[in-house]
Amino acid sequence: MPRAYNADRVLGEVEKILNLGRGGATRNDRVSNIRSYVTGMADTGCQPDDPVREFASLAADQWSSMILLVLRDGPFRYSILHRLVGAIGVTDGISQRILTLKLKKLHHNGLIIRTIENEAPIRISYSLSPLGRSFIDEIEHLAQWIIGKLPEIHAARASNFDETEK
């Protein structure tokens, strides 16, 4: 079980690491971002299932982002969603198990709506919730920023390439 997050303890560790207690006072102003980050973690949570960490993880997850992007044009039933995500992905597709796990996590976090139609046979469809639409819009903004920075990213990768990284 992870230990409880104590901002004062963590800030004390940061000060020790940076030697702020002894003549390092000039560095004190340089760690304001670290202090802000630590305080924010204490306020919003730092366990793996806390919303800030979980949503950051969902944004970075290939399948979750793709599912949300596809659901912009939804709703879709599971089988159609499975085929669409598999066709769009750059790998050999998404397994049914992974799709099911991702849908459960997205639903748990309020990003998608799972609708059950009580017909024979029962039909289940998935669509974006308002929160999910807002979230995918933010991911799209990040993607546009990355696209705008591609020349800088390519230049950095080319100049920082080290033969030992192969």
C-alpha cells in the first residue's frame, strides 16, 4: 500500500536534496514550481486512481484517446466501435478484452455514456458524455500544439541523437 502523501515531508525532502537549508537560499525562488506541484498533488491526490493522474494517463493512452475520438461521431454499438478503432489504429487492431477494459475505465470516469436498449436482442451503444467531449477537445488542442511544434521536435531529435540510444 502506498504511503500517504504529506506535502510538508516531501517539501522537506526537496529542500534537503537541493541543500536549501545551508547557503542555498538563492535557489529557494527557483523551486517555486516544485513547491506548487507538490502542493497541488497534496490537494488533488497522487494515488494512481486520483482524477488528475488518471485523466493524464487516459490522455496519453493510445486506445482511450482513439476510442474517444471515434465516439465524437457516435453513438456506436460495441461491434462497430471495435471495427472502427481496429481499422484506424496503426497496429493490428485492438483486442476485445482491451476494448472492454478501456470502455469500462472511460465509463467509470464519466467520459462516455453506455446506453442499454431493452429490445430483443439487447443492444448496448456508447457515446461521448459532455465531460468526454470537453476532454477530447483538450486532447485535440494538445495534438494541434504538437503538430505546430513538429519542426522543433524533429530538429531536437536529430541534434540529440546519440549512437548509444539505438
